[in-house]
Amino acid sequence: MGMRIKTKLLAAMVPMAICMTTHAAEPFALIELFTSEGCSSCPPADRLASELVDESDTRNVFVLSFHVDYWDRLGWKDPYASKAASERQRAYAKSLRDQRVYTPQMIVNGAVGFVGSNRDRAEQEIERALERPAPVEVVAEARASGSDALRIDARVEMEVELIHRDWDVVAAVVERGLSQTPDRGENKGRSLAHDNVVRAFRVEALVGDDVTIEIDVPSEVDREQSSIIVYVQDTRTRKILGVTQVEMASNE
């Protein structure tokens, strides 16, 4: 992928390297796609997500593809799925006052959800998000911590101190260029491609302005095809307040 304009800084892949990024609190669109390889309606949404990842070189757009596990019962066990991703989507169903849990679903900035393959709606919500100032700026750095672990130090900065703060910091390792061909289930025999698949994520409460997050990264993750998206989320409204992205340092 090309160099991220303004908002993302590529770091050299060197042993135990520190990757650091900072940017002004510019408008952004953070897209969480809830998808599954066991759902026949999801491949168009996965393709749309990949296109948005490609476009993120020129727009302040961040994409995370969360694979849920509740369709594994249809015969194909999605290798990227997790119970934590399903629970995250259910939490959004409550905050959005929509008790439906379905795939594919896109959620933009934690505030609005819709069918994840709806390209027109996605563009509409992204453009709306990019017109709103970001409440906070997120500064993050990541370093290797052991053979398969990462330590992420994040700091939240704001021009005006907000008194009522009940925030989490989410750090997610996303991997590009993944593919599978299921041998059973609704997508049997189809070639499926994915980008920015969430391979590991942690949520930590923000106390003060700084937080440290430790993430265990699956050993099969290609670090040269991966990055870390770090964002701040209001625990009451679930709206996203700020975001940044860092490339991953090699642990070799």
C-alpha cells in the first residue's frame, strides 16, 4: 500500500522498532464491517470494504473487518471469526436501538448502521462523517513485546478539556490480503478475499489521558501486511471520538 497521507506514518520494519504516528484532530470516518465467510450475502460487502481500504490513501477513512462466529453453525467455520466480534456487534445493536444482529453490517463512527453491501449508503455516511470535526486527537506508538505480542501506548489530546468522560481505547490489529475458498457452507467453492481483517483486538478503559494495551498477535499474521488501528470510543453512546493508525514493527 502507498504512504498514508498526513494521518498515517509508515515505519521501517526493523527489529524491536517503535512505530509512532500523530495527526491533527481532522474529520474521519471509521468503518466497522461485521461479516462472515459463512454468509452468502457478505462477499459484496467484503469487496466494498477492500475498495474503501484502497481509497484510504487519499481520504481519512479507517476500515476494520470484524468476522463474527454465529454463522459457523452453517457448516463452514470462519478462520477469522471470534466470539468477541459477535459480542461487539450485539453491543452496537443495543446502542443503535436495533435489536437485529445481521451480516453484512457496516457501522460508521459508532453512530449509524446499515447493510454493509449498500455502496450508496456507505458513501453518504462517510461523506457526512468527513464533514464533522474530530473531538479528540489520538497519538499512538507500538513496539514488539515478546515473540507474538505488541505493546501499544496511546495518548488522547484535545483542545478543550471535556469534563464528562467515560471512554475506552480500542486497539485492533488488521491484516490485508487474506483469502479463503470454503469447501462447505453457503460460500462453498467461492474465492473470498478480505482486507483489514481484525486478527486481534483489545479494549481498555481510558484513565487520564494515556493508556497502555498489550495484544497477543496470532503467529500466522503477516506483519508486513498488517497495521494497528487505535481509536477512542464513548462507552455510553458508543460513538467514536478519534482514531489513528500505525504500521506494525517486525519482531524478527
